[in-house]
Amino acid sequence: MSNEKKTDLLDKGAVLQRDRETYAIAPDTPAGVVTPETLHKIADTAQKYGAAAIKITSAQRMVLVGLKEEDIDNVWNDLGMSPGAAIGLCVRSVKICPGTTFCKKGIADSLSLGLALHDEYHGMNLPAKFKIGVSGCPNCCAESWVKDIGFFGFKNGFKVVVGGEAGKKPRIAKELTHIESIDDAKKVTQAIFDYYKENANQKERIGDFIDRIGFEEFKKDVLG
């Protein structure tokens, strides 16, 4: 397969599967919350084009697995949805718990905050892949402690942690600051991204970057 063809397929959100013949796509489903109508559309489209399965992922997406290359454009047209940023050096996902919108244990409105961050940053290019978790209470249902940036809800706002990872080098994030509003969350997130993009090496996860320069230095420069 030519590099041009590979790039075209990646631009369409199509990921080659283990059989080296079929592809998977991941429609963007922010917070994993969809209407019954959208759920029907995903299922009907998967059935129409003979998808092998619909995989529910840890990033709160539904991946249509086992699609033929020649069907990919038509699948997206039928879905009428945009691709989720499932691969690449970018903000891959914002994992969000139900918070006070749905959960009886929710303390803070994690859904509103998480969706605001998703709308602002999902797919943004960065030095390495990047994941965000937004939890509406200290129970950490969005796995915020092992995200590149994590938020925990309290009665008067959110705790912000940074540098976590759940990959082959698991690490717990470090507490950075406390914010009170969605606007504050965007400001600190933007400050982190600006500093990270300017100073990190290519493919250097933010936790590794923080280890290299020192957390106190990172905190001082980001928070000013």
C-alpha cells in the first residue's frame, strides 16, 4: 500500500485490522453518551456493511470492526458522524464520568466540563498521544489519576492532576492545582498544552517530559 493511500485512509479514521484486509472506524461519541436514534444508526450501518462486530472501547467509543476498504466512505456518509481521534500524536480522548448529570454519587458537573474540553481540544496535535480524564468525585471513575491530565470534582471545583499514564509504564499523576470553573479548566489546560508543545520532544509523553525537567519547574512555568 502506498504512503498516500495510507494517509488517505487514516484521514478517514480507518485503521487496518489484524487480518491486514479489513478496517475499523471509531465515530466520535463524546463522553460515550448517545441518543437511542444514534445508537440505532450505528447498529443499522454496521449491519448494512457487514461489520464483524461493534467494540465498545475504554475511550467511550463504539468501533465498527471488520469493514471493507471500498465501503468506508459510504459508512461515514450513512453515519453522518465525524471520526474520533483514535490514533496519532494528538488529544485522543476525554474520558468523562456521568457526574451530577446522572450519577447519585456525583459531586461536580464532570459531564459539562469534560464535553467543554472535548469540544475545545479533541484531536489537537501534540508532541505525543494525550488522554484526559474528568471525574465528578474522588472515586476516579474516569481514571483521572492515570491520564495525562486529570480532573476530580469537589463541591467547590476540580482538582487538576498531570502526568499520569496507564500504558506500559504506569504512573500516577501529580497534583498541579485547583480550579473553580470551566473557564479556569480551559485556561490551565491551554497553559499546559502551550508549554508542552514548546518544550517537549517528539513522542515524549507529558509524564516523561515532567520527569525530565522536574515537576516543580513544570508547575512554576505553567502556573506562572
